[in-house]
Amino acid sequence: MGKYFGTSGIREVFNKKLTPELALKVGKALGTYLDGGTVVIGKDTRTSGDVIKSAVISGLLSTGVDVIDIGLSPTPPLTGFAIKLYGADAGVTITASHNPPEYNGIKVWQANGMAYTPEMENELEAIMDSGNFKKAPWNEIGTLRKADPREDYIKEALKFVEIRNPPYTVVVDSGNGAGSIVSPYLQRELSNRVISLNSHPSGFFVRELEPNAKSLSALAKTVRVMKADVGIAHDGDADRIGVVDDEGNFVEYEVMLSLIAGYMLRKFGKGGKIVTTVDAGLALDDYVRPLGGEVIRTRVGGDVAVAEELAKHGGVFGGEPSGTWIIPQWNLTPDGIFAGGALVLEMIDRLGPLSELAKEVPRYVTLRAKIPCPNEKKAKAMGIIAREALKTFDYDRLIDIDGIRIENSDWWILFRPSGTEPIMRITLEAHTEEKAKELMEKAERLVKKAISEA
């Protein structure tokens, strides 16, 4: 992580670390980096959105970059779409995604819809710290115009998704976020009956923004009471999706990841590469293997890693176990409205009720542990773990993209230092609880020994 940018852009408490002054610097740095062109910018519903957005716009205009302001928009879904629609050179979203309302953030996107890589963010930081910004003369400053790409977004989505047996009853919980202004309307245009929850845009958020079983209890109850076919939920910027099945049960992230990956393989022909992160479980591999799918794993933290691997390998689908999905045939931007909401309905339409589909995905036992580790010992401890793992475990494969993941056909263990806390994380999965506990005991002993020797 850099000085300002973390794993998903800049994300801080407003008017503490994330100030209008910092946002102005980001705008100036991005404009200097681009040296001309056009940038699309949008924001979610947070109360500080206009403050941060205006500062970024001022910085961009001062360098001679033109700006298209799409206003309140589910970002990144609509920002990523608008970049391509208007032929822009970059995009900026003002959002803190699923963080609490006091947070806000700035995330930058490339012309192809992929987030800026850590290397590109480092270049922006270097410009910010140097203060060597491009300064356009009065007659060459950028122009600002407003645009609303929502109608075009829905129109293009309808070309890609087809519901053959409508209407389905869909409950949409937008969490008072920016998805409110697009997600229910797309479902309606798909000829579904739509019931909206928390769909008035507000920066005060009625529920916790991360769409999980706890935060979606009202959605689950509504699905049951209204006898709906599915419940769809989003976080603040609608890059994530949470799903409740037709029986009113929250469908675990890993199960939905497997189901939608399998459906993409069916939709685009059996076979193809699926990209996920190293903390994703075995269920994905086991579910897509009969469909000819091959799973590629990349580092945790930020959708750009998944997007890069999708572009590199020509993958058919990419997703994280957090409910963040990327459909490369649509865009390299995470999109909970299209990739989530619309395609989930198409999958149900083709394959049957979600409660039945979910039974097809295998469930395994997952255990997690945190072990205190001083930050200065992390690098050396990881080296010891990599060396000693072979002596401790009988594994078939080691992946060292992001931490150390060892695996064989019926279990895996991920050793990974936290990027934000002085701890080492252990995540593992096995077919049985007995095996999972046995592996965790060995893993904890190995990590504690490595830390003591580091």
C-alpha cells in the first residue's frame, strides 16, 4: 500500500485524512499524469460526496483536462460504463463502498474500465508529493459538462441479458446507496415485479452497507413474506452483491461465486478460465471443473488484481468471495447491478429456483485464526513458513502470489500477513471438521514458531 492509496483507492474518514485539500491534489496529479484528455467522475450517496468530487474536478480542470460529471451514480458500475460510452481516458469514483457513512474515498479507473494498478497509483502519489502539477493557462483550462448515462446503461444491459419467462418477483435492497437509482429500474425493464427496500438515496444508511446475512435480515423477511423469487442487495456503490434465495435464506458468498461462475461457463460455452483470489475455497474448483472451467488465483485486496488476470488469460468470469464480480464481456469494472442482479435473474430463469441451485454447490469446513505478529517480523516469518511448510504438511501445490497457500485435493491453507494490523492470518478449508481442526493445530504451531524465530 502507498502513502495515500490503499488496496482499493483512497479510503479514509472525511475531513480527517481525506480532506478537500487532498482531493484537490489527487485531481491535479491525475490531470498531470494524463496530460490532457477527458475524465468521467461520479459519486455515491455519502454526505461528503459533493465536497470531495468538486475538489477533484477543480484539480483536473486546472491541468487542462475535460471532465464529464455523471453526478450521483452507482460507482464503479456506471462510471466504468460511462468511460467507454463517452470514450474517456480515465474515470474517478467518489465512494467508500461498504464502509460506514463517515468514510469516503477516491478510486481511479483506466480507459478500459480496469482500476488503476498499484504502480499507477504510486506514480500519482509521486506527483502529489512533488507538487509539480501541470498548470493550464486561463484559455486552456478544461471544460466541465454533466451527463446521465443511466438510460444507455440499461439499454445495453437489455441487449446482453434476456429473461424468457417473466415476470419474477424481485426484492431489491440498495442500502440507501447509489444503486437505488439504477438497480430497481433495470429489474423492472427486465419485465420483473420489483419491490424496493432502502432505495431512497441517503448518506445516513439504514443498514450496515456490507451485504451479509446479518445486514440483510429485513430483505430475507421481505422475500419470505412476499413469496418473492429472489432478493438482491448492494453496498454503497453497488460494486458488490448479496443474494437471498426464494426461501428467504442468505446465499453464502462462496456459493454464489460458484453458481455465477458456472453460469458464465454455460452462457459462453463450456470451458474457460475463472479468476478468483487466493482466499477462495475449493467449492469453486469442484463446481466449475465438470463444466470445463479452470480456476486461476491471484492476490487478495482490490478488484484490479482479478481484472488484470482476466485480461491476461482471456477469462470468462472473475470474482472475489466478498461478492465482487467482474464480467469481462461487459466491462472490467466490478458491477453488482449487471453482473449481479441482472445475470442472477437470467440464471434463475434458465436453470431454476436459487434454493435448488445452491444445493448443487459443495460445502466444506472453513476455519480462520489471527496470531499476533509485529510488523517488522512479518517478512522473515513468511520466509520461515514457506520453508517449514513442506516439512509440516503433505501438500501437492504451493502458491506464493499473496502470502503462502498450500493445497491438495481435499484441503488448503493460506498463511497471510495482514496489511493493516500486526497479525498473521490463517485461513483453511477441509472436507471434514476433524481434518480442519487437525490442520489448524499444525498451522498455528508453525506460525507461532516462525514468529518466535523471526
